[in-house]
Amino acid sequence: MLHDIMPGTEEHLMKSMTAGYIGFDPTADSLHIGHLVQIMTLLQFQQCGHKPFALVGGATGMVGDPSGKSAGRNLLSEDALRHNESCVKKQLEKFLDFSSGASNAAEMVNNFDWFKEFTFLDFIREVGKHITVNYMMAKDSVQKRLETGLSFTEFTYQLVQGYDFYWLYKNKNCILQMGGPINGAIL
């Protein structure tokens, strides 16, 4: 289940409880077999004494992830995304402990909750200034879509996703991203 890992991650995990997250796309009201690896990773992470976060990408779901897609996604309403979030949590509760009160109880967070009041101008001033267009253009998910067309909405997806890690670090002391764009771990 491990493809790649940042140097020092294993040593850090052996020292103390670590908070880590995996993102789930809420564009459907049910998880599928493709989510099994992420679910099992979070389950084993929690069983080893660490704190799992299941990030439901309400904001990123409204934007649409361009990776692995040949065309833009249909954009869902907030009501549809909230419904899907609720359904996904019910399914995750069958595997993860969300309610025991343990220090490593799982938490579900939705990036729509921290993005809904973030204005466009604030976002480009606070986030956009930290990344170059050259870096963004070099991403495989962007390169593959340039031939068929890539909307600005989809192009900015990677900024929104990167801000998720920052927000979770700053607000939840979450230092580990599992899965995600690099298929590994960030510490």
C-alpha cells in the first residue's frame, strides 16, 4: 500500500501520535472499490495509534479535479455535496472510530467550510503569490488536459488542494498527507 514516503516519516510515526489525512471526492453519495486503499490506510493508521482525518473535498468537488479526466466535470451544488458528505461519513464510520472520545478518534472535515468565506481576491493574494504558473503548468494532470482544454477552474484546483494541507496543519496540527497528488506522504 506504500508507494513513496518522505524521508523521516517512519521515524516520526514511531515517536508519537501523528495526525494525517486522506481526501475523498464527494461528487457521489457512495464510496466505491477505488476508495478501499484509502480507507484501509486510514484504518491501519488509526489502529497504530495515529489520528486520521477524512477530508471531504466540498470546495474541490465544486471545482473538479482535472487529473485522470478527459473533460471538465459537472459542478455540483452545496446541497448535493453536503448530502454526499453525509453518506460518505456513514460509510467511513463502518471502518473508522469517529465517536469513542479517544485522542486518536477520526475526524471528518470538509474544505468547503474553510473556503466558503475566502474571497477570490484574498485567495490569490494569500495563496497564489506562493506558487508559479510554470510549476502549475508542469503538472502531469495539467499537461494531459492541455490538448483537450482545461478550464481556469480546474487549473486552480491544485492551489485549493495545496491550501487544504496548510489549513489542516495550521488548525488541526495535521502534518501528514497520505494519498493525494504525489501518491505518498508529506511530512
